[in-house]
Amino acid sequence: MNKVTLSLVIGTLLLAGCASERIVLLPSADGRQSAVVVRDAAGETVLDQPYAGVTRRLGTNTAYRSSADEVNERFGTTLAALPPRPTSYVLYFEVGGNVLTPESQAALATIRKEIAERPASEVRVIGHTDRVGSVETNDRLSLQRAESVRDLLVESGVPANKLEAVGRGERDPLVPTADEVDEPKNRRVEISVR
Amino acid sequence: MIKAHWGALCALLALIWASPGLAGEVAGMIKVAKGAVSIERAGKKLPAGVGSEVEVADRVRTGQDASVGITLRDNTLLSAGPHSLIVIEKFAFDNTTQDGAMSIRIRKGTLSVASGKIAKRTPASVDFHTPTSVLGVRGTEFVIEVDGDGDE
């Protein structure tokens, strides 16, 4: 660790002379409070308001308020290359087994379309259970559900190498319940397309 | 008591040891590419485009008028503008537990970031490095610009 700190300090001293940097916090997509903490040998600067910015030159930080216009001017090309945001779909199951509800069967078509249209799409299929049964049983069941949905997608023409199936058992309920509660909203498979 | 401490220490050491970021592990994929984009891996310069995998230890470089967008496995989005050099120093993400860690460095150019699942779950295990500072994130989107000639 000391070595890392030391090299960081030396690196900072060496580079501070020739590089200038700018960091700007953007509004978050979901509108939630967010922040960036900028640390260097001298201490830290917290950017916690949209468009809060800092420029760094010769080891000196200058805080300033940027704007949508400035960000667009300096970072427009960069931001335009940001990949499309991942989207997430939830499919539900009939009690106990791995048969999709009719509504969820229908939703599969939309998902297939999105997988086909996104450039270099990748898909993570994540299975979940309610809390009926043991943790081990539910780990197995959640993976089976994820695999059955993955197989459905493969059968419908989605290349298998785009897909991975994961089981998260009962540890990530959509609706928190006591153990052994039959909660249909928790018997689900999430499909995350990125 | 002492036993418990040893246990904790060993667990900690195991964690550090097992930790992330072996070169060659897939960290993400290029989803957007414009102009000359290349990946430097194990001393070789490989042309890169939409669909190219990005691995731990890769250096992603863009030329004049070029840009690149990468989605990491935890849904972190990165993009770099012209004349940029970005290094994936560390990336690990466990699908099942959603634990992970990442460390990304910008040597020059511009980088924009929309953080993903690792930053949401364990923000302390995510950092971004510029030539002179380290950035920690708290559920965040931000941009960085580095002027200078930090090529290596």
C-alpha cells in the first residue's frame, strides 16, 4: 500500500506540471443524488451538484460551475458514443414450476426484438424464487427458471453465445416477505439486455 | 479472541489475494465505435470495433475523429472521444452475488461514465484514475478531460 501511495505522490508531482484536467458531474439519469469525490495528494474535492466541475492544473484545483452547453461543447462527441442504456424486463411464472404466465409469454416477443436491434447485444437471464422451500431448493429452481427462459430465447433464434443464465434464489425478492410465503411477484426471471 | 482476529486477517488476505482483475478476463464489450479504435493487449495492437471484447489490462485507444463506447459486465457505460487512451486496470464482477471491483484509468483525452451495479452495491470498490487524481463515485454520471501527452 505504501508503495502505491508513494508512487501516486511521485506520479502526481511529475505529471502535475504537464497535464491539465477537468472533471464535471452530470445530472444522473434517474434524477437521484450523486457525487464524485476527486482525491489527490493535497486532499479531496467533492462534486455533488449537477454540473459542479473542477479544473486541475499545476496541482491546483479550481472549482467552477459548468453547464449543459459547456459539457456539450467539450464532451459532445464523447457523450454521443455512450452505449445505449441497458434495459431490464421481468417475466413471471405459474406457482412452483418453470412455466411462464401468459402475459410473460407475450412479452418475450418484445425482448427478442430488442436483442436483435441492439448493436452487439448481450443478455443476462437472472432467475428468482419466492421463499417457499429451502434456500438450496430455491437456488436450484431459480437457475432452472433462468435456464428455461434462456432455452426459450435460443429456440426463438437468439444466438446462445449472447446469453448467460444466473440463479439468485430467494435472496433478492421484489416483494420482501417472511419465509415460506407464496408471493407470485417473487417467482420471476429478470432479463437484462445490454 | 486472538483466533477470531487471525480468522478475520486470513479472510481479508484471501479477499486481497483472490481479488480481481486478472489480465485476460472479459470486462465488457465495445457497443459503439467510430473511426480508428484499437485495443493494446499484451504488447500487441489490435483493431477493434462493435462486438470486440474488452479484457482486464487492455488499453483502449482512439485516433483522430474517433470515439468508442463500452458496456462493462456490471452495466457500467464508458465512452471515450478522439485521441484518448483508457486503461481497464481492474475489473471483476460476480453475477450471482453481484459483488465486484473496478478501476479504470484515463491517460489522455476524454471519458464519460455512467456507473453500474458495482458502484451501486459497493461504491468504495470503484475508482477512476486520471494522471494526477483518483475519483470515487456515488451512483454517478460524469465526464473527465485530460490534456497532455500521457501516452504510457
